[in-house]
Amino acid sequence: MSEKYERQFKKGILDMLVLELLKEGAKYGYQIIQELKEKSEDIFLLKDGTLYPILYRLENEKLVTSKWSEADGKQVPRKYYEITNDGKQVLGEITESWKKITSGVNKIMEGNV
Amino acid sequence: MTEKQYLNKIMKKIKCSENQKIEIKKQLQAEMECHLRNGKSLESTLQQMGTIEEIAESYNENISEKEKKVYTRNKILKIIAPIGVVLIIVMIALNLMLPKTLDIEKSVYFEKSKIEESAKTCIELLNQEEYTKLQEGAIDTLKPTLTKEVMDQAKSQIQDDWGKQVSYGTIYMAEIKQLNMHYAVCEITVVYENVSVTYRLTFNDTMQLAGLYVR
């Protein structure tokens, strides 16, 4: 049961986390997966098939742009994602909402947990 | 399952345009290649990617409603379009096959006087039982029926003894177009001593006898 809720919580905040990581600079998909894993200390273990659809939507919403890297010897071309100005603005708004929600949730939960 | 089969199965389940599918496939393929080149097995790569259903579902959740509508419309069009094309072909074929009657006065293929002359010549040859001459002026498929035996049988179905020809009655003519071929149809009533007979003679655009009907 808890897995289901955990999945839903994560799903709701993945856009924010991906945009946050991209704020640091252009990154390719697997790099984002690895950083999410490392920085969250294994809380966010994403499969490729979960991240790419999110990036696909963010790109459609013009919050990120993408660019294929040139094939370099044995290196397979990779698709690099970069946050746009609109993306940065939306990230700011989501972060604000997140802060409000966590603050509210904490106030409720601290009294009961 | 091979890498190709895996990707194709995902693509079949994603509801977006073909161009977008190509881009999605390219990206998933590139990512799989990376895993494989870094020494991961195919099994482990597929595990890292996720199941076909998971990936397709995840993409479909992230595809906008507008895009989904375009996908559905295109899918319907893909089903309807061939039916439409078949219907158009059938209509064109029917249009070509069904004979169309044209005004003989405006014909560029036939002259009324020549048709009348040819029709009367044919009737005279029939009266004189000159079947060889009649065959000479007929198309190949009609020749076997222009024999004494066949014609006597046809004549006897109307009346055994017609008597001699007395006069010609009214003549009707029309041009018929069928399968891009032009024909002149001439209906002429002939009064014999004992019976009135209506001939319907058809000529092709080289004025060969192409049809003969007697009643």
C-alpha cells in the first residue's frame, strides 16, 4: 500500500526535481537519472522509461529544449536537455507551491505523528 | 526479445504522430545503446528501461490531449481513406462501364445519313440472306451468329413467313459511349407483307456491325 502512495508523491514532484537539476546546466537523460539517485540517496530510483516521457512533455510545454550531441568515435549520440527561461519561471512557481504544501503538511503531521 | 522488437512494441502502444514516434524511438534506442556499450546485458538494459507497458503508459500520460486527438483523427483517417479510395475507384469503374447515351446530332464519330445507309444495307442483306457479305462488315465476335441457321431460327421466333419487304418505318438513332468506346445504335421498323419487325443495329466507330437485335 505504501508503495502506491510513495509512487504518487514522487510522480507529483518529478517535474520540479528534473527542472532543478537542469538549472545547473544541460544534461542527458541517464545523467539526470544518476544525479537523482545520488543526490536523493537512493530515494529517487528512476527507470529510463519513466524519465523520458517527462522530458518529452516538458519539451512540448517549452520548459526545456533538447539537442543531439555529435557522434564522437565509439560514443553514441546523446540528447542533451536544457532548461528554458519559461522553465526557470515555472520552476520558481512550483518551488513556491512545494514550500507552501510541505509547510502545511508538516504543521498537520508534526502534531499527529 | 531483441532490442528492435522491444522498441517496436513500445512504439505500437504510444498514441502520438509518426514523426514524434520516430524521435521517441531514436532517443530510447540511443539510451539502450549507451547501456549496452557500457557492458550491460540486454536483460539488464531492458530492466533499467522499464517494461513495454510501463514506458508506453508513461508516454501516453505525458502526451497532451491535443496530440492525442490528432493521433485518433489520423488513425480514423487511415481506416476511412482506403475505403474512400475504393469507393471512388468503384464509382469511376461504374461510370466507365455503364453506357451513356449521347445526342447523335452532336456526335463527332457518326453521321446520321451514313448510319441510316448502313442500317438499310444490313437489312437488305438480311432479306437477301447474304450472310457472307453481312459478316464481312461485322466485328469478329458477331460473325459466328450471322449465319443462315441462326438467323432462320431468330426469324421463326417472330413468324415463320414474313413475306416481302414493303417499307421502312421510323428510324431512331443515338450514340452510346461505354468503356471509352463509341457506338451508334439505330432502331428501325420494317414493314413486311405479313409482319412488322423492329431491328436494332449497333455500329462501332469504324461503322462495323457490332450488334443485331430483332423483335
